[in-house]
Amino acid sequence: MEWQQLIGFYHTAKLGSFTKAAEVTFRTQSALSQQIKALEEELACQLLERIGKRKLRLTAAGESLWRFSESILKEYDRLQEELNEIKDLQKGYLRIAAPFTTLYHLFPGILKNYLAQFPQVQLNVLDRSQQSVIDLVKNGEVDLGLALESMAPKDLVRRRWQPVEMVLLTPLGHPLLNRKRVTMKEIAKYPLILPPKNLQYPGRRTLEESIRKLGLDPHIVMESSNVELSSLYVEMGLGLSFATIVRNLPVPGKRKLAFISLSHYFKPDYLAVIMRRDKVLAPYKSAFLKILFGE
């Protein structure tokens, strides 16, 4: 069994496609297919089976080799980090996942500062939904994630970073801005822009339940998974929307938006750094946290 064969099999199994795995490993699809065929001949068992023209599925033997290859590649990454420490090199990979708004509003300066101090570190930053961030952390595919503390399972390490609150987004001059305490009944009178109705956006479920308890049927004029997109249409007057934002975060310049706090309806929460409990961070990765927390 050769090292490149194992890497090729790992990516093929992970991506479920020879074509995608060939792109990631910088090989031709034919060469990758031959490598896996050689593995099957050496191990005397089938590892992959085709489902239709494009889909691949692991056999029982393939599942076993997948677990083995995943553990070997993780150990290899750890070895590389240890060797770099021995050689006193701040060099390696740092993989981070966070929602779009966090990356857009809060991370640019932090990442710029980090890269200035650790230019040899190869960053891999992923823009993902809250639930996807949690899944990536749990699966060990990223080192660190940023997600709402309330959503992160307790089997992960959760370190509070920034307090956040739920707000209502309105255009400037909206009538609700004159109210001291906005109610769901008042909000439900206007068209709403909400996240897609699925489990990755529990905030929508909470909002709809609060409104329907009043016997009201809200008019959902638009669905958007991106707060920046939602806020653009709020500015245009299409409807009102909701966002979880860092407390006291100023409205970006030139935006014709206003925030109304809904803290009387939603419990306080935090944007937290999350990671696996068994994750040991190399010094250059821990340094990122120090910059993040201003230590």
C-alpha cells in the first residue's frame, strides 16, 4: 500500500467522486482510478461500488479502509506540527469555519493581524451556516469554529467571544422606530424576510411560533440565508427582517438601516469559539485565539 494510493482513496471516498478527488489531488481521473484498482487488488476486496453513472458508495471493506486512512492522515498532520515545533517553525495549516456575517464584519482585521505575525501558516477559512460550522468541528474537518453558544452541543469546547442579541432590521424612518418596546403583533403587520425554513435556521422557527401564538399569519415576502442580502431588501422597503448581531455593533456606513432590539423576546446569547475536546492546538494555532481574544 503506497502513501499516494491512500490519499487518493481518502479523497475519493470523502467526495464520492473520482472527478472531484482528481481535482483535489492534482491527478487525472484515470490515474486515480488505477490507484484505487491497485489497492483493491492488493487487499483482495472491493472498496467502492458505482451507483448509477456518477455516484460512488463505500463497501464494508471500503468503510474500514476509510476510517483507517482518515486516522492516518490526521496523525500525519499532527506529526508535521510536532516536527515544525522541533524545528522552531511556525508553519502549518489553520482551518477555521464561521458564518458569513462573522467573517465579513468581525474577522478581516483579525486575520490580517494574524497573517502578519505568521506568514508561513496556510489559512483555510470557510463561510458556512451555523449548523455546518458545528458539523465541521465535530467531524474534525476544521480546527476552530465560530457559532452561537446556544446552538453548540455541550460535548464541544465553547469559549465565549462576543455577546450578541436578536434585532429587527427596518429601513430608516420606519414607524416602529418610534415605539419604546416593539411587540410581535406589531411586527406581524408588515411583510417579513426570513431565513429558509429548515433545521439550520432555528431562529425562524422561534419567530414563527411567537407570531402564531397570537393567532396571526405572517406574510413572508422573501426567504434569504444571507443577512447582507436580507438587509439590502429591507433598505428597499420590501419587508422587515431579523438578525443576530454583536451587541452595540454600529450600522455600517452608508447603510439606510436601523436596528430594534428584541431582547425582551429572546434570551441573551454569545458568539463562541468552538472546538473538539480532544483537539490539541499547536502554538501557532493557539496564537490565533490570543489575537482573537486580545490577549
